[in-house]
Amino acid sequence: MIAVLILMPCWIAAQSTESLRITHGPWLQNVTRDGATICFTTNLPAVPGILLTGRDGKPDSLVRNSTDGMIDAGGTLHKVRITGLEPGQTCSYRVIPVEILKYKPYQIYYGDTVRSKEFRFTTQNTTNKTTRFMVVNDIHTNGERLGRHLRDGHADSCDVVFYNGDMVDVFEDEAQLLTPIIDTSVRYFASSVPFVYVRGNHEARGILARKLKNYLVYPEDRYYYSFDQGPVHFVILDCGEDKPDDNRYYYGLADYDRYRLTQLEWLKKEVLSDAFRQASYRVIIVHMPIHPGDGSSHALLFLSDHFGPVIKEAGADLLIAAHTHQHLWLNGKLSGIGVPILINGHLNRIEATAGDKSLKIRVLSEKNELVTEREIDRK
Ligand SMILES: [Fe+2]
């Protein structure tokens, strides 16, 4: 729901010596054909807002979200959903939070309004004949390495960037996500191009693991889903933790096998959908590799035993995985699931372009050296 509201600042003696600032972001999430969510944080409680810059003589419009009849307000972590957009529409926006100085039942005082610089993003467009995307994984909070990949891979010219899991080592403090991952992403692309954060096993570790979605936005609030960008149908899977649920290090708090089986039922329906079957390219992205013979952990075995046959039966053009920290290319015959598998090492990135004739894939090291190059023909 979108509401438009003008808040008049109330000039009273400031109760804080700090001025309102945008401390992280903005970063785009869940950009779809008709909308996008813009996330950012402020140092002080605020009313979040997005100013969409009018085009073709139309006035600017202020977007605020409301929940249960209340305009979102009072927090420091903000998410504003823009809706009603067209596929392939380019929007210019500014982030404009308003400081809340005092919030009492019958008395609310507003402070400063901050205006960010202008950014621009484009909604998904399935009629585009080409799309460019990048994949990085197993960064383990190494923001410098991430930055080199984003800079050298020109992340800002991608339609979407995938973070294929284990971007953090553990999640105990929000700075572990915000500083090396979000800030680095914002520096290079994330205010204009969305990233898709695929959960790895390390994101499941730490007291904040259950709060990860506070900082990210997922379709239907699930870690497994599908979407289309240009000629590619992407299927995102969530591998879960690596050890058996009754492993002593989970202290009785793991329920991944049941979760994976629920996800498997979703995947069985997904591969029967028109969107999957009729796509020019079908790319599955999952943190842990899914191929028979790799039984080096409980989850790998579980995935290959249960998900492998479904993928083999359905077919796909490529499965992109991570987790092992080793680069490996397995063609459809060697992978055991009839689908080529590219496991991306932790030091490398994948740059891919899907076009009229083929899906071109390049794997490059953090020194920007070519590791391998592959081409998959369009159906
Ligand atoms: Fe992993």
C-alpha cells in the first residue's frame, strides 16, 4: 500500500546533538516487473520516504508505505515498496527520511528532512532479448574482495547481481552484513541495480540468522522462488545447513530436512510451470552443488538424492553453485543430473550474458584473469 503525505517540520529545540543521516544504502531489493523495494538505514528514528522524480512534465511524487493503517515510522531500518510500475520502466528517486524528535500518543515532533542524491533503476523486463548478470559467493565478509569483483565486473551494468551464499561468516551483528556487503554493494551498484541474496549455510549461523530477512526482501518472503529477467528464467533454491539436523552444534534448533522437503514440493510444481518450460534459458542458482557422488556432507547428499532427480527429469540449461571454494565445471554428462554445473570458487566471479543465440559465461579471478569461458546454446 502506498500513501502520500507531506510532513511539516516542527522547529523545536533539538533533543539530540546528532543530525539525521542516511547511514547505509539505499539498496534495491525484489525488483519485479511492477515494483521495487528501496532499503536504507538512518542514525535516528525517522519516517522513511521515497521521492519519485516526475518525468514528461509530471510532478514528483512522495511514496510512503503503511501497515494496518499506520504510515511506517519510528525505526532506523527502512524499506519502502514502490508499486504500480510498468515492465522495463526506468525510475529516478531520492531517499527522503524525516527525523522523529518526539513520538508520544498525542504529540509528535518532526526534525530534519534529509534528501539523498538521485538514483535510477529499471524494473524487470521479460521481453528484453538479452540480459547480463554476475555471481559472487563465499565472500565471508571480505568486503575488499567483493569490491574488486564488483568494480572489475562492472556490476553497475548488470541487470541483476547474485550473491550465492556465505557472504557472511556468521550473522551475530548487523555490521557483519551492513559494512562489508551492503556498503560495498551500494558503493558500486546497489542503489541502481538489485542484488539477489541466495542464502548459504553460513547465513544460518548466529543470533541474527533469523533476522536476515529484515535487511533483504524476497518474493513471497521465501528464500526459494523463481523470476524472469530478459530471456532467462532463474530458479533460486535454499540449501539449508550442511550437517544433519541432530548435529550437536545445532543444539536442537535445526529443522532443515523438513524445510528442504517442503521446498522440494514447490520445485516439483515450479518445473511444470509455463514460465519454466517455455523459457529460452533456465538457470538454477543454489549455494550447495547438487550432483550425485558428492556426499561430503549431509546436505549435499540430501540435495543430490532428492532434488537431483527432479532437476534431471525437468532439465535446465545450467546450475550455478558455490560452497566448496573450488572452481569446477561439470558438463551435463559428468554432472549426474543431465545439466551442466558450474561451481564458482570463492576467489572468482561469474559474468554471464544471455542473448539471441547463446548464454555466454566467463569466470574471472579476483586478479581479473580469465579462468574459463563457456557457451550454452539457446534452445
Ligand atoms: Fe557454504
